[in-house]
Amino acid sequence: MDAPYFRLKSPHAGVLGPDFDELRQRLIRMVIGKIRDGEFTERGLARQVGVSQPQLHNVLKGARVLKPELGDALLRHLDMTLLDLLSLPELNAASQALTRTFGWWTSHGDRAEESFASGNIGKKPPGGEIQPQVARKTGKSRLAS
């Protein structure tokens, strides 16, 4: 099968950013750099994140794949999130894509946070609805413009 089965268009199409594998590699490079800088040892880090030293060593040298569970443990230990693995231009591009997708949030301040907290994401903000009006003489309903 050469083409994907589903042809979905992402609202973030055209926004170039790192893929999952690139984020894994960035995390590994960051951990290697911190070990080289002496912030911690490979053995000490392995003990803190709950894996064996040989397992961590093999992940860092590329002999084993970084599994999501170990990646999450490393991020927690380093007090980081996936956003910390993004460059400033990547963060700006993502921010602009989100603004285009959820543009009304930027002009509604706290109401946007309330909508997110209440689960009203993607729903139209209040106001601007068309209200039916009843004609005075005929009693028939018509839409207001």
C-alpha cells in the first residue's frame, strides 16, 4: 500500500515541525549533553528513572529504541515537557497555527480559558445567533437579518 488509507487534512497542514522520531533524538541528545556536562552520571540517572544502566546506555548510543515510558521518565526527571524540545521558530509556527485554528480565543481572553475548562472547545462563542421574529400582522415566523 503506497498511499495512506485515510486522506485527512490537518488544520495544521503546512506547518513544518519535528516529527516524533526527531523529538526522541533531541531528548537523547539533551540527556547525553547533561551527562557530558557532569550534571549526573549514566548510572545515577538510570537508577533515578527506574531502568538498568546497560538499558539506558544502549538507548543513548542508539542500540535500543527510546520507548515512550522511558522518554516520559526522563522528561519528568529533567523537569521538562515536550515543548522544551522545540526551537523558538517551531514554537512560533505552532502558536500561529493554533491562532488560525482557534483565532477567536486570542480576542476573548479569560472566556477562552473558561471554554477550554468546561469542554466547549470548537463550539461557537455566544452572540451573533439569528433569532426568529414573529411578524406583527400575519403571526408568521421569519428570520431576523
